[in-house]
Amino acid sequence: MRDLPKIIIGLAIFVIIVAIPLWYNLAGGGAGAMPELVVETEDVPGRDECVLPAGRMRPEHMDLLNRWRDEYVRYGDRDFTDHRGRTFEKSLTKTCLDCHANKDTFCDRCHNYMAVDPYCWDCHVVPEELAGRGGRR
Ligand code: HEC
Ligand code: HEC
Ligand code: HEC
């Protein structure tokens, strides 16, 4: 057990290094702090949960959207039934932006923070921009 002091020092250094980002966040609230995301439908019955169970959307929404697009465009398969038995149309604007109509304080806020810039909006029109054609729907 002659190595024990070395091991302890090694562990201490490891813990300090791992904790640095945490201290950085606590200290500044600065560069590392995730901006607040607004979910407008959080308290609306039946719309209080996303199309995948909580915790899965954050890592999986890009793949889900790609799948929706392929199924919709290639096979004309338009219905998605979720874990609660709710049925949604496989649509970026009609479904995602129906509940998340505040794209700016939700999708964009996180994407900007993560430096992600989905090219989808080159073609897909954000409903808010459809003034006179049903507004946010
Ligand atoms: C070059 C133009 C273009 C780009 C870029 C694009 N799409 Fe589409 N997308 C379309 C067209 C055209 C359709 C077919 C629309 C229809 O049939 O109503 C479509 C349909 C879809 C659909 C199913 C229908 C619907 O209402 O949403 C999904 C989901 C979709 N795209 C997701 C995406 C995603 C996610 C991205 C970005 C990663 C993306 N698209 C980028 C043109 C584009
Ligand atoms: C029926 C309403 C509804 C629809 C439709 C919906 N969402 Fe959600 N979404 C929510 C609610 C409510 C939450 C927060 C609670 C939860 O996690 O379920 C959420 C959470 C999320 C999160 C996780 C946010 C975080 O902080 O981790 C992402 C990402 C997301 N949604 C993206 C999408 C995308 C992309 C679509 C379309 C494929 C979509 N949502 C469709 C209601 C919806
Ligand atoms: C909690 C953070 C967060 C929220 C909220 C969020 N996204 Fe994302 N999104 C990401 C991250 C991170 C990536 C990049 C993932 C990667 O590159 O693997 C991403 C990627 C995407 C992509 C794929 C882009 C590409 O070029 O392939 C699409 C499409 C997308 N998001 C749509 C949405 C939509 C629509 C919403 C709102 C309804 C939304 N996201 C909300 C974090 C988020």
C-alpha cells in the first residue's frame, strides 16, 4: 500500500478537474448557463407532455424529425401515435410548432446556445410568418 498517498492525490486532482466547469457556472452564471426555455403548453391538459416521454426529446428530436420526414414524404405515412395513445400528424410546423409556437424562446434559444442552425427553415415556413393565413396554426 505504498502507493496509497499517490492514489489519494491523484483522486483529489481528478475531482478538482471534473468540478471546474461546475464552479465556473456557479461563479458566473456566465458562458455556461443554459438559457431559460419556455414551454407554453406545459399546463394545458392533454398538451402537457411532448410526443416522446420526458427526457427523451432533448436527445432524440432530431432523429424523430428525420424519421417523420422520411415516412411522410416517401410513404405518405402521416400519423404518429405516441406513448399515451395521442395521435399527431408527422409535421414539423403543424405539430411541433403547434405546441411550441414560441419557436424563438424554445427551439431557437436552445439551438443558439448549442450553436446549432437547422437548415429546415430554408423551406419550412414558420407559422407566425403566415400572417393572414391562420396565424400561429
Ligand atoms: C429543400 C427544402 C426542404 C428542406 C431544407 C427541408 N424540407 Fe422538410 N419538406 C420539404 C417538402 C417540399 C416537404 C413535403 C411537404 C408536403 O408534402 O406537404 C417536406 C416535408 C417534411 C415533413 C413532413 C410534412 C410536414 O408538414 O412537416 C417533415 C417532418 C419535414 N419535412 C422535416 C424536415 C426537417 C426536420 C428538416 C431539416 C432538418 C427539413 N424538413 C428540411 C422541403 C424541405
Ligand atoms: C402536444 C404538445 C407537444 C407537441 C406536439 C410537441 N411538444 Fe415538445 N414538449 C412539450 C412539452 C409540454 C414539453 C415539456 C415537458 C416534457 O418534457 O414532456 C416538451 C419538451 C420538448 C423538448 C425537451 C426540452 C428540454 O428542456 O429538454 C424538446 C426538445 C421538444 N419538446 C421538441 C419538440 C419537437 C421537435 C416536436 C415535434 C416533433 C415537439 N416537441 C412536439 C409539448 C409538445
Ligand atoms: C434543449 C435544447 C433543444 C431544444 C429545446 C430544441 N433543440 Fe433541436 N437540437 C438541439 C441540439 C443540441 C441539436 C444538434 C444535435 C446534433 O447535432 O446531433 C438539435 C438539432 C435539431 C435538428 C437537426 C438539425 C440538423 O441540421 O440536422 C432539428 C430539425 C431540430 N433540432 C429541431 C428542433 C425544433 C423544431 C425544436 C422546437 C420545437 C427544437 N429542435 C428544440 C437542441 C434542442
